[in-house]
Amino acid sequence: MQEHDRGLAGKVALVTGAAAGIGEAVVRRLHAEGVRVVATDINEVGLASLQAELGDQVRTLVLDVRDSAAVNQLIDDVEAQWGNIDLGANVAGILSTDSVLETSDETWRNVFDVNTNGVFYVSRALGERMKARGRGALVTVGSNASLVPRQSMAAYAASKSATHMLMRCLGLELAPFGVRCNTVAPGSTMTAMQTGMWADAETGAANVIRGSLDTYKNGIPLGKLATPEDIANAVVFLLSDEAGHITMANLTVDGGATLST
């Protein structure tokens, strides 16, 4: 049976947060679709491993998304050397688990610098170029923490909420120019960010799946954590021609944990 054409092969994609977890899974999924991927991160070791494994169709570059000038320069260089960037996936993100009253100014700024400002810098730079060409797609990985209040996660949840609205506003502005902007909101996913919150590695997954009445946190109706590949599949779908009439949408991928519509 002939494989369905998703309209991705031969395109150029920029992925942030690409050295591990969901970002790495997005790179692998796009690579499998025949996309030429520019994988960026501040983790040089992770990038080098990815480059060695996937070869010439993937180009790895160190990028701190908090640096607006560096973002613009990298995109200029890539487009000059590799061609126009057709697709963008914002995956870079960091977590804070401090309560609101214990969150320092530095922590608050750092979380927003990566999770919100970084997405703004990358999306603005790519959106400007995509608008001029009359085509393109952007997807940002947010979080289901932006949809419900969470204890000891205010900075993270607030930064992701801001990012979701940023992408909706950008999507509205770029829609007349044929550029689509969407978000994916993962729930608990088997990454280092997730396991780093567990007090006990042996029972951590079961506790998350069960939920906690004490902290007002729902369990996961599907009875399992997401894999990075689950989230990457949603990202790639929204980047593909299969989602050609979808923009300003938020696709929640959390096994039903937020009980969202």
C-alpha cells in the first residue's frame, strides 16, 4: 500500500530544544518524513549524538533561544546556506516547581525567558519570513498545565499560558498570508523533566497516573504516561499538509487528564 503523502518531504524545518525528549523525537519524526531538519539546543553533547546518528539530512546548531540576535542570525545563516525554512517547532522549555510565594525574581524571569520570550523570538523571526513567502507552519509545544491551576508550578504554567495566546494571536495575524500557527499541549510525558519531579522512581509513574486529591491533580484516564513520540506525532501532524485547514488551535495530548473538550 502506498504511503500517504503528508507534504513534508524535501522541506526545511527548524526545531528548538532538539537534543533530548520531545524535541529529539520531533527531529527524528521529521527526518523520517524526508524533512531536512535544523536541530537547535544549548546541549552540545546531545546535538552531536543526534548529528552522528541521523547524518547529513540533519544539521545541528547550538542556540540559546533567550538571545534574540542569535536567533535572527542563525535563521539568516540557515536560509542562506540551506534554503528557506518552511516549518518551525518550538520545543525548548524549562520547569520550575516552586510555589508562587517561594518563586524568586530570577526563577520567574528565567522560566519566561525560555518558555515565552524564546518562543516569541523564534516565531517572530520565522513568521516574518514566512509571511513574505506566503506559506509556512509553526507549532509550539506548550503544556496542559496552562489549562488548569497547578500547585508548585505557577511560573511554568503561566509561561505556557502566555505562549498559547501568543501563538493564537500570531496565527490570526498570519492567516491571510497562508501561514498556520498552532500549539500542542502535552500532559505528563516520559522525559527527564517529568522523572525529575518524582520522589521515588519506582512508584513515580503510578502516582502520576493515579493523580492526587491532596494537590487537586487529576489522574490520567488512559492509564499511561505519554511517550515523546506521542507528542512528536501531534506536532508533525500540525506541521503537515494533513492539517492544512487548522490554525490557532491547541491540541491537548494528555491521555484525557485535563478532561478538556
